[in-house]
Amino acid sequence: MADDEQGVTTKTRDPEISAEVREDGTGEISVDGVVERVERESLQEAGVAITSRIAELAEGLGHPVPVQVRDPEGVWSLLIHPDGSVDEAPGETAATDKAAADEPADETADATPPAKPEPTPDPVAEAGPPPGLIAASAPARDRSSATLPTLDDLLAARHPVTPGPAEHGVRVGIRRVTFGAISPGPGRKEQRRRVQQAAVRRGFDGPKTIVVINPKGGAHKTTATMMLAATFGLERGGYTLAWDNNETRGTLGWRSAHTEHARTAVDLLHALPTLGDEGTVRVGDLDAFVRTQSTQQFDVLASDEDSASAASVDAASFTSLHDVLSRFYRVLVVDTGNNMRASNWQAAVKAADQIVVVSTIREDTAQSAAWALDALRSTGHEDAVRRAVTILSEPDRKVDKDLRTRLRSHFGALTRAIVEVPHDAALVAGGPIDFESLRPDTRDAWLRATAVVADGL
């Protein structure tokens, strides 16, 4: 409060305070438009630092101050006191709801339904509605499309989760600085993540085989195989295998972490008779042939890497290996070669519980993926194609939006769902994939892709 020359008491205006904190531990506080930057080791530490700084401002003012803090999970409205204690501001729910409403629509979220057969032409319908009905019809169509359920809605309906306290974002810092007095629930983004984790973690009725296809090299088949296996492994606690089913040589072994041995599927195939019959092979016997990815809790079975080798894997070889491996792994993610006519390629598709067709958002890889689906449909695999999942990978930071729209339309008419994953420099170098070096949005996108795949098993 302040007194003017006439003795009239006026109220001093409180400053407008807002803050933002990001995944990498950076953030800023804005006080009446003046920005103060914050840099810490983690998002939670940055949230605590911002809260402490605003408490200092509140102490100077002599009363609590309201502030809206934006983090990757949404907007969190707080009332921060001079002593550093924190309360939920009365507008918290509204602020969070507004953040959800303002969030850009996820273009990858909709499950595109299969194309409907063309109706028989109706002369009356072809003539069009009377002029007076045209204006009234358009809003009705807009309203119905706005309420169409998304793929995330479908996952949430099938895999509901108990909310519990937030485990990510600035909300965790709030719980810590208030010693649990305020234990905010998860934001919208974290709720979606929990639903996706529940989909991946659910129990299956037996071992499941996922086959990743595109008969063109450079389509990100191996990347997709590694990322799906890593996500299954992390979320399910192991018992996941990434298997390179190339008839001769593939690159899955090169993209995985190196181990003490360099044995491959061909070595395991040759060793099967010495390991005993199918019923006597033990899981420990496989350790000498698979390459354990300990950080992500999955194993890799590489294809032949000997440049002088003349070995080739055929359908019988695939079946023998599959019979043994499916006894010890709950999820098998199979990377395929580029020859759809190869008998081991066809055997893998026959064994698939879920086909995943992958493509970069490029004309050549997309045409190859479309050709593969056409070939499968023409050879009696129509149902497998209808249940398949399409994963579209951004080959660069800039994407051809027109091509993207065309691909979504084409593959959406053929497969059960489409999921897009972003470009990440850590995935394109060609060396072993370091899951921890991936951007958080990349890991989130592959969690979502894995959840959609798991929902079809």
C-alpha cells in the first residue's frame, strides 16, 4: 500500500510472474516481461530453483504471489509464499484444462479407419442437396469430425491406469519442496505416457512375434526393430529378442552394443543339434549366441557377418530357430531382409502375430512399402495387412508435408494404424544405438509406437 499527496491510500500493483521449465533443466522466470534464466542439471532441480526464486520475490512483496509454471506436462498454477511453501492456486484446474485445450493436435494420434467401399451411385444424392441445406450441413460435419476418437483414446479405453502422483515434470519438484503436502497428479502428457506403458506391459497369451518389413534398404527397418525391442525390454523387464532374419547378411548386429562374442543366427542354427532336441535346450544355452543389451534389457540375434561365408538362412532354418527362441522370449521382433521372395522372409511373415511396415517420409521408401503390402494382399495375407501398423519416420528435420499427407491417406486405408516418429540425429549415424542419447520426444514417440503395436498382439 502507498499514500499519495492527498493522503489517499492506493494499492501497489503486484508484478505479473510466469515461469517455464524444460526437460534439459533450463528455464526462465518472467517478472513483468523481464526474463531471468535458470540452468540446472535436471528439470526437477530447475523447478525447485524457480520456486525458491519466486519465494524471494514474494518475501519482498510481503505476501504470497500467484504464478503459472509451464513444464513439458502442461501448465501448473501455484501460490508461492514468502517462506517457500507452495499451495495450489484456485485457478490450477482451469489453467491445466486451458493448456490441454491450447495444445496443438497430435497429427499422429488418429487411427485411420479402413477405406469404406464406394456406395452405389444415387441420382438424387449426386444432384446434391437443395441450396438452402448446404450451409446447414457443413457445421454438422465439422462437429462430428471434431468428436471422432483418436488412437490415444482407444488405448486409454482399453488400458486405464490409476493416476497416482506425478512422476515427471515440475510437479515432482513441487511435491518435494512441500514434503508431500501438495502431491499433484500427472499432467496430460504423463497420463498419456502411463496409458501407453500399460499397453506395452500387459500380459500376452503366449510368445508374440512382430515382423518388420520394407523390401528397400534405408527404410529404417533395423532402427525400428531396435527401438521396438528396446522399448518392450525396458517396459516389460526383459525376455525380448531383436532378431536379424536376413537370408545372408544384415546390419542389426552393427547397430547393437558389442559383446564378448560375435556369434550369429547361423552359428546357433549349426549348434542346435549339439544342444539337444527342442525340449532340452535351456535358456542359458542361448547366452553364447545372443548379444545382451543390458541397459535396455533385451537380446540381439545377429545375422551372418562373415564376408567369406556362403551360408544362407531358408524357411526351414527360420522355423527351427523360431521354435526354439519362442520358448524363451515373450516378444520376438524380427528384422527382415530386402528379398520378399526369399523363403525365410515368407516364413517370418507366416509366423507373424503383428506386421509392422516402416518407411521414411520419402517417395522411394514409401513406394517400396506400398508395393510390399500390395504383394502381401495378393498372396493371401489380406487380414495381416489390415491388422498391420505403419510407422512413418521423418528422414530429416524438414518434412514434405504434402507427401506426408498422401502417405497417411494411403497407408491409413490399408493398415490398422499409423504412427509417426521424429528425426533424431542419434539414430542416423549408423553405429550402435545409444538409447539414453535419444531426445525425450524421440523416446516418447517410440513408446507410443510400441503401445500401438502391442495393442494388436
